[in-house]
Amino acid sequence: MASQTAVPPTTVFSSDTSCGAVGFVTMGCAKNEVDSAAMARALKGAGYRVDAALEDADVVIINTCSFIQSATEESLDAIFEAAQLPRVSCGDAALIVAGCMPARYGDDLATELEEARAFIPCSKEDDIVAIVDGICGIDRASFVQDPAEGKNTPAEAARPIECAGEPFTYVKISDGCDRFCSYCTIPFIRGRYHSFPAERIEADVRRAIEDEGVREIVLIAQDTGRWGQDLPDTPSLAWLVEHLATQYPATWFRIMYLQPEGITDELLSVMARYDNVCSYLDIPLQHVCTPILRAMNRAGSRASFEALIERVQTAVPDITLRTTLIAGFPGETEEDFEELCDFAAEAPFDYIGVFPYSREEGTAAFDLPDQIDEEEKVERAQILRDTADAACAARIAQRVGRTYAVLVEGTEEDGQRYGRAQCQAPEVDGITFIERGEIGDIIPVTIVDTLLYEMEGE
Ligand code: SF4
């Protein structure tokens, strides 16, 4: 997570197993989705099957998000809702609270949430099987060894979890963050930056493509550009992306959450040379006024960001650009805010996410002077959002008449087919309505109309 971002809708999936039944509720961002999927795979590999309703689960796991207050409140709602499930409330089923909330609030949670049987912070999610086994009373030592698999789990359960039907998936390449932006809780929740080894990333990519039929891999992390700097031989993100793109030429690869410092010429060159590496950059800038950026403990300035954008567009002329901006940071004057709006109107971004500053306990910015009152922050965010929408919609309208490769994704309730072009990241940038196409196919589509962020093609 590279910014204060909106909390996407809750997703729910569940699993019932020969050992017991497990149901998940995942709150927050794509990184949490990846973590839930990893926990589910581990549980399935240990003998837990997948298709029970949440109400029938023996164990309900709420994978929480708490990087800002509103996300914490949504996670609490999900916990209280799960606590009222008939089997949970009568004690037949156990409730586990996992993810960011236990990481952020530690032992305080146990006294506040007596409904929960266990708390698993992000750093302990690898222990999920042992914890669920303990709750379900599973003694693995008593299992019959499966000679074919060489491990004490049913062979069927060792198969990978089924794809939910989406032709894209997220693959996490690292976790944690060392940047300590003054407003952000992530370094305290997720810990120090640590890259995942290339072999692990490759295995996740291979499983998604070969076993689940995925056509687009979205590489995510809190800070994707830093990948490899803490690994032996310090491989770069550019190397990783080129390696994956060469191995899987029929799959799109997209990189999200690239801090300005992580955008190297080497990476831009890979983006320009490979058709299956999306010409798309999500660069969270957060602000453009130098004093505000410094108060945020972030580098850069409006001039350096404009120079970066020029460098990016020279290297990859058809690139799509996204950013996120925060309105109402402590000390933001009327002039600072006007400059931010001016930047949103002028800079060539196709998508701009706008968020009011959220004052989070435990962060350096919590104690900064000149905090802006809540109403003013919300008002500034709305003005900035309207400015960004007007500028971005005009840029997107310029796509009419152009032909894009579109990944067919699904069908609306009214039968309308839809997909996404490389210029549209999943879940945040809108979709392209199309006339036909098989889900998972990549087809050429000419854009005939746009409506704000949606495109219509034929
Ligand atoms: S501290 Fe890290 S995760 Fe948080 S906003 Fe800064 S770069 Fe993003």
C-alpha cells in the first residue's frame, strides 16, 4: 500500500473441510486478498475443503484492515457481524481475527474483543494451520501418511484453491515498508520492508497462470520499486518483470504502487519493449508542495514530479498514469491546496485517487500542529476530486477512435459483456463494455464512447 486508499468492498469466501469448515471475510485492499488466499491455500493443503456457507463454518476468519480509522471501523463491523452468526454466538464455531488489526493494536484487542478465539497479526499468518488445528482439535501426528504425496494430508486437499473466475490475480512481491511517511501506519502494521524471493514470486505466478487460467498478473507490494534491494545479488524490479514477461508472453503483467524513486530507466525500457507488460504506472505522489511533502516525510517537489512524468512519457509514449493525492494534511494552507488542485488539473494523469487526510494515532503526523478540521478536510477532498474527475474524464474521452487489446472479464446482470484494456487497472479504473468475447480472451476493441471512467467499444 503506497497511499491512503479507499477500502474496497468486503469479499467473502469459505471452505468446508474434512478436518473442519473454515470461512473467510477479507477486508481492505488487494494485499489482504492475497494474504487470505495464501491462508486458504495452506488450510486446504492441510485437509480443509472449500464450499461451505459461512454460516456452517467451524472457524470464521476475519482478515482485517486498519490502516486508517474508517477501515478499522469497517473491520469491527465485520467482526461483530460474524460474532452474531448462530454457530459462532453459541460457541460451536470459533472466530479468529487476523491481519492488520492484531498487528496494530496487539494485546489491547484481546480485552476489547472477547468474542474472538485467536488473534493472528500479519507476521504470524504462516502459522494459520497450527492455530486452526488447535481450535478444531486436530492432531496431525495421528494422520495416515499419504505415500503419493509424501505428507499427511488428503491428496485432493493439496490441489490449489480454485480461481474465483476472474481472469486476473494479484501477486505480492514484498511486504512491509521502510519509508515511514509521517501519516502512515503501514510500517507499524506490516513491519520493515522485505522482498519475497524471485522463486516464490515465480511459483505464485506459475500457479495462477497454469492452474487457474489467469491472463493478467498484478504485481503488488507497499513499495514495488524497492523489490530486490534486500536480496542476495540485489536483483531489480526491471529484471523480475522482464523475466516473467519473457516466460509468459501470453500473460499481461502490471506493476502497482511505484514510488517516484523506484521508476528507473531500466524499468521503463522493459515496459516499452514488452507488449505484455502494461504501459501503466501508478505513482502515489500524495502532494506537490515541498513543505507539505517534507512534513509527510516524503521527497520530491512539483518540479521534480513534472520532470519525472516527462521522462516517463518520453520513454513510454502511450503510458497510462495514475496517482493518489491527500487533501487537508496538517499545515496545508489555502495556497498549498490551490497548487494541489492546479496540479490535478494540469498534470497528464488518467486517474487520480483523492483522500482526505486521516489523523492516525501512533503516527508522527498525529502530533503535527495546524491540524485541519474534519469538515474542511472533507470539503477540500471533494473539490480536489471534482477537479481531478473533470481533467481525467477529458483525457479518457480522447481514447475514442483508438483500438485497444481488451481482456474479456465477465457479463453484467443485463447480459452486457465487459473487459479491461491495459490502460485500466482492475477494480480502480473502470471497465470497457464490449459486444462479445469469451472470458479470458484478449481481443482488439475500438473505443466508440466514454462515460467518465468507463469505455464502450466494438
Ligand atoms: S510509509 Fe510506505 S506504505 Fe505508507 S504511504 Fe509511505 S510508502 Fe506507502
